[in-house]
Amino acid sequence: MKGIITVVGKDQVGIIAKVCVYLSNNGINILDIAQTIVQGYFNMMMVVDMSYGPSFEKVNDDLQSLGESIGVQIKLQHEDIFNSMHRI
């Protein structure tokens, strides 16, 4: 199963590292990643393979907690739902 992770917030050192360490520690592979910083605001989108990690719900809860601890908003969506929401 693939998931889409988005991270948004005020830029600071270590955002990518902390998210990537969490994913690595939980057996979640990053398939694609893009990030930008616009006027001090950080925005990252990742496509991840969640086939071998913990449940979607656990990862979602953990990422939300991680985001709160570092002052950014982290959201996880199923790839199919993300695609449906962004279809033109």
C-alpha cells in the first residue's frame, strides 16, 4: 500500500531528518520526495510504501504526534484517496 505524507510549517533544522528517521525505523520506504521552502515556510510531499510497516492508523497517529513535537503539521493519506481528491 502506498501513502502520501505532507509536511507543512515554519522552516527549521531537522524536519526532513526526523520524519525520515521515523519512517526508516518503522520499515516504511520513501518512493519519491519533493520539498520547497517559500519565504521561510517548509512544504514537503512524500510518496511512501507502507507494505511492511505498522498499520496506517498507527503511522498516522505517530506522524501527527511527531509533527506537534517539532511544530509542523504532518498528514498521511492513502494514495487512492489523495488521487481522488486531486483529480481534475
